[in-house]
Amino acid sequence: MDSDHQDFLHLENKAPRYFRIDDLPIDVICYIFIIAYHDTTIGVGSDGCRVPRLMMSVSRFWRSIAVNEPRLWTNIRITAVHGNMEGKLQGFSENLARSKALPLHLTLSSDYRSTSVLRQRIKEIATPHLHRCHSFGITVYNSDLPNDWIPFTQEFQSLKNVRLDLMSWSQQTVDLGLPECLRSLQIHAEGRSASALHFNSEIEHLSLVINAEDAAAGLLHNAKGLKILEYKLTGPSNEASSRFPCKVAPQLKHLQCISSISLYRDPFSPEGSTILSMPTRTFDPCQ
């Protein structure tokens, strides 16, 4: 029997060896944490940071790693609700600080009973970090436009993706004030007309969920650079009138008209992750 085979048998007969995850190099542990962070099946939690919060609760060692790994704190959410919000506001501030200088994915929403004072406090906490916000989503239930966030302010210097869920606003014309660097805009305005909304950004990807065909007029007036349009009418329509002529968006490569299910390519999901519905019609917009 050769020596290599003897060595193999010697190792095989030894008791199995187990390693604690804490014995791994810290950069390897961080990599494992980040994989778990991007596993959307776990759920993001109300603050967007459910995974790192779970990691922090395991041990002091894990807490130290999680708190000091900014890649675990880049997808942050907060909802303004009625009642005591001091703890959530403190957590919101801490989560933003933990993300350090990395690009942010920020999602804000407000309960219909939330106060303007509370919403202003949320903006005050977020404002120092808005210059590195790449993706921003907001749900407005009880605030007419313009409001504290719309039109967008100059602090949004790096904004690439915006999602607006608008449930209430005045009918006066509102310029969204979107930055020129914006590339993707999603607007969900089922309950009201969106015809009063305008923007001047040369976006490439527009996703609309609206309740009337004329609601798209203001949103498509500057759509020459548009390449992807995802379009859902929640009100009555017909196929012929739902087509957009080529002159609206001469560079348009992809048009989806959806009748019953919303389609979102969520910029707040991990890269490469897409949430799709089943389109009822997909066709060449020039036909």
C-alpha cells in the first residue's frame, strides 16, 4: 500500500472536524451575510433591514460585523404612521448612517393619518443622504401635490430610478422636477388622473398604471428618448386606442399593454431581480 493511500485512510478514520462560522475570515463572513441580505424570500421588513437586524441579534461578534458592513444597509424603508414614531425615526437615522457613502435605495410611505410634522422630520433625517440616493420610492396617501418631496429637490444628484404611488393630489399642473440623470420612472396612479404631472428628464424606461388614456399626455410630452414603455389602463379601453404612435417615442423598442396585473421592474430589489406580470399585449409600437 503506497503512502498516499495510507494517509487517506488515516484521515478518513479520524473523527469529523467541524468549524464554527466565526472562525472564518471576516471578509468571508461578510460575503455570506450579503448573499443572505439579497435573498428576497426572507423578506425585507418594515425598515428594509430585516436581515442585518436578525444577524445583529445572534451574537456580539455578528453584531459588530453587521453594523460595520455598509452593504447591508443600502435598502432602507420607513412608513409614517399615527402614534409614537420615535423608535422608528431613531432606527431610520441609524440605518442611513450605517450605509456610509454607498448608493442608497430609499422607500418612503405615509399612513393616511400621519401628520405633516412627522413627514417633515423624516425628510430632515434623510436630506443629508439624498445626494447618494440612486433609487427612490414614495407612496402618498394624504398629501396634495406639490408636497415635501415633490417636486424633487436638487439634493437628488445621483437619482436613476423613481417609483411614485400617488393616491391623492390637487389637479393643478405639477412639474415633478426630476433630475436629468433619471433613467427609469414608475407611476402608479389608479385612483386619480395623472394628466397634471409633467417632467423634463430624458428617461428611457417609463412604467404607467393609470385610469384613463388622456392621463398619459403630460407624461409623454417629453418622451423622445423613451425605449421601454409599460402601460396599464385601469379604466375601460380598447386595443386600438391603447396604441401609441411612433411619433410619441421614435426610439421605443418595447411596449407592453397590461389589462389586469401591474408590471414592475423593481429598482429596489437586488440587481438582476425582476418582478413580472403576464402581459395581455406586447407589440411593435410602430405597427
